Amino acid sequence: MPNHKSAEKRVRQSKKRNLINSANRTRLRSQIKKLRAAISAGDAGDAQALLSATVSVIDKSIQKGILKRNTAARHKSRLTQHVNAMAAK
């Protein structure tokens, strides 16, 4: 339990940030799962449309501190390779 006013405020801020970070992380993971589901289903058109939305969410996650730059780049690269492989078939 916080004993000072500043510590009480810090607890409030931490709870608020935790909710925001959780929502952003959930949004990111859900979008990646949607794209992976479309890739698994073999739906090239849907996967291509979801790819741009997913890349956008990944880029926003970098700005919000949810993902590191290199991790995001790796995700984008691998997802793009899968979608391009579908289009080539």
C-alpha cells in the first residue's frame, strides 16, 4: 500500500497505463491471428487485404512501445513472405 500522495498517484497511473497497454497488445495479437487464419485458409485476396491492416497495427505498436523495432520487422517480413507465396501459387 502506498504511504505518500505521490505513490498513490503512481499506482493510479500504473493501472491506467496497464489497461491501455493490454488493449494495444490484444489488438496487435488479434490482427496477427486474423491474418494467419486467412493464410491457413488459403484465401489470397483476404490475406492481401489483411496484410496492409496488420502492418499498420504492427507499426503503431512500435510507436506505443508494445513491440521493439526488430521484432516488428521480423513479423512483417515473415507475414509478407507467406502472403506473397500464396499469391505466387
